[in-house]
Amino acid sequence: MKKWLLHPIAKPTVFALCLLPFIWLFYRALADQLGANPQEALIRATGDWALRFLCIVLAVTPLRVLSKTPSLARFRRMLGLFMYFYVLVHFLSYSGFDMGFDLTDIVNDIIKRPFILVGALSLLLLTPLAATSFNAAIKALGAKRWQLLHKLFYAVAGLAILHFFWMRAGKNNFTEVAVYAGILAVLLGWRLRQYSRSRAKP
């Protein structure tokens, strides 16, 4: 497995796997297989996949450290960009299907509904992270400033689970929220523990 992660075909394979949910949703939309309310189904599904990729991105470092597989790090950027892709598709689905791409209606809805505001803020914070995820941006910003900027990812994780909670609150369905919240709590807790240990070292 560790050797495969370094194989030239590894990245294209991971890329294809990450794209599969979008392709499957696109196919189901064309085949009219999204149920009685396909617009809502697309908005919800793309949001779910964005949250799943957020968990996957946060899981890369713990898995890399615990399994002693440093080569996992080479996929983190791609996974993060795919997370941004699904967040963007989620927002565009909402903007198109719910708001008809009417900018005034979108802005008013963001102001009026807190869960939309939180979702939009998540996208806003993620955009500079996606834009600076490349080597040229790291060199331009410098390693310390780049790392400081990318700590916003942890704020995005909190906003994402809050957005998800408010979306499910209207349907009184909190089981999925509890699962994702638990996963994020474990992943963020591990990182906080590692940070505390590094700070405690002389």
C-alpha cells in the first residue's frame, strides 16, 4: 500500500475517485433519478459531500502520523481542492435552483437566514485557502504567513458543522449531525493535542 501511494498512477486514481460523486449526481440528474424534488436533492447531496471531504482532509495528517505513512501528505492538497469544489457546487446549486442566480435575492437571503450566512462565510473563508494552495503562493506569502492563513480551515470546520446543524434542525434530524460533529471533534482534538505536545517540548 505504501509503495502504491508513491506510484505515478496514485494521484490520477485518487482524482478520479474524488470526482465520482459529482459524476454520479450529474448522471442521476440527467436520468431524472433524484426524486420528487431534484433541486433540493442536489443541494443536499453536494453539501453532504463537501462535509465528507472536509473530514477526509482533516483525517490525512492523523492517518499519516499514526500509520507512519508520510506519502499520504501528497494527496492533501488535491483533497482540499476537491472539498472546495463541492462547496462551490453546493453554493451554485443553491444560487441557481433556489435563487435563480438573482444576486439581490441571494444577498437578502444570506442576511435573512443565519444558516445561509454561515454557509456563505465558509465559502468566503475557503476561497483564499484554495487560491493559495499552490507552491507559488506559498513562496510568495512565506511559510509562516501561509500556515497562519491556512489555520482558517479550522474555523471553516466549525462553521460547516453549524451550517449542517441548522439545515437539519428544521427536519428534527440530528443523527447525521451528531456523527459528523463527533468525527470533527476527534480530528480537531487530535490536532490540538499534538499542538499542545509540541508547545510543551523544551
